[in-house]
Amino acid sequence: MVYDAERTAANAEADKTNDPGYCLQQCRIWAGIPAMYPDATTAWKNTNDRYPGNKNPPRGSAVYWTGGSHGYGHIAISLGNGKVRSTDAGGSGKVATVDLGWVQAAWGLPYAGWAWDINEVTIPHGTNSGDGGGNGGKDEDVPDLYIMKNTGSQNIPAGTWQRVSFPDDGAIPIQHGSRAGIGGHKYSMSFYGTVTPKTEKTIRTRTANVQKQKDDSWKVTNVGRQVEHPWTSGATYVQDSRSSQIGSGYQLTMEIYLEDGGTLEDARWEILQF
């Protein structure tokens, strides 16, 4: 389940910063949509409910541009009335509200159009529930979004599964705000990071269900399937996307394995809890 058009627009309005250059990632997070395509141009080519050249995108819809030095294009979220909420529009890493024509004028990217979908997932739209942007009991139907980031470098020991380091011990909690956390719920997740192994060995990632003990140690009770990522260069970009369910009372961690050790940098973990 993804966020509806109004919630998507509100999420975009609330965010002030972004990871530079990751427009598609940020827009799909605002819409609650999992990862799929590598860039905005590819996502546009695979839209299903699109309106090429139309310059009146409704509030909450996805707005696309193509071109650029690498052909990646750009995507933003419409706020309606000719305004869009765009990553990097306020400067590198800064989200800003700009006119629809600003992207082409400032960055030279040809306008493609708008669509009701990102990564072939439709943003629900149409008649609103009438909650006026408040809770109205609607939160029970909307997945919780967790985003965990470590922009530094983490050393990975050789030959052992290592928990990826994030704030709050690197585990999605049992309790999150006023509602129960991920324990006992279904989830969909994507993990990203740049790995530099000491030797040209296969990189492995997996999830692990854990319980924190009284001495603050972690007891691993179950592990997810391993995903292998072939070494491609000195620094290899990895992505691990999966959907599953975790038992009640357990927390979720992300783990990585390097046969001869190495480093992990710019780790990012996005989890939608249903």
C-alpha cells in the first residue's frame, strides 16, 4: 500500500533536505513506493498512467523530465497550481518548491509530462477521505516509513556477518512513536551502500531477526535469505530489496559479509511496515 496523492504532496512539502542526485529515490519515498528503476528517465518510459507534455499536473502526481549529461532525467512531485517540490532545487541536497518550468530553464532538461505512477506503482488519487490532512483514523491504513542512514565509513571484519551500523543500535524498534513497531508486521525494504572489499570476493547481505538481551547484547533468532552482489570495481554499489514478515517482539537488523573484510560507506536503509 502506498501513500495517496495528498499524503505524497504533504510528505514532499515537509522534507527540507535530500541525498544529492537521488531524485527518483526521494520521490518514491514520499509516495511510499519501493525501489525498481535506476533513474527518472527509465521510470518515465515505464509509466502506465501518463500524460506526455501536459503542463497541469495534479497535486500529488509525479512530474518527469528527461535528458541530462547522463540521460538520467529528473522527477519531482506536483503541489498543484503549477508548482512542484523538487530535490536539489534549493541547491545540492536541498528540497525546494519551484515553478513547473524551472527545471527546464535552470537545468536544461526537456519536460516529459506527468503520471500517476512511479516504478509502475500507482499513487492513489481521486476523492479524498475528507480528513483534511489530519489523522481521522487513517494512519492505521498507511504504512510506517523508517529511513536509517550512516553517511560515514564502517569497517567490516573478515569472514563474519557484521551488523550494519545505524543510529539507535541499527535495529528497527519494537515500538515506533505511538504505534507498534515492526515486530509482528509485514514489511518491504531496500538497502543501499557502497562496499570496498579488500579482495575481489563476492559481497553478501541478509536481514536478521534479533532480540536485545539484558546485557545489551543481541540474540539472533532467525536470518533472511542471503543476497550475493558480484564485485564490480574497487568500490561496488549494492542494493538489497525484499519483502517479508517478522515475528512479534523481534527487531530487524541488516547484516553484511565480506570474506576478506573491507569497508561499507553511505549506507541507507528504507523500510515500509504494513
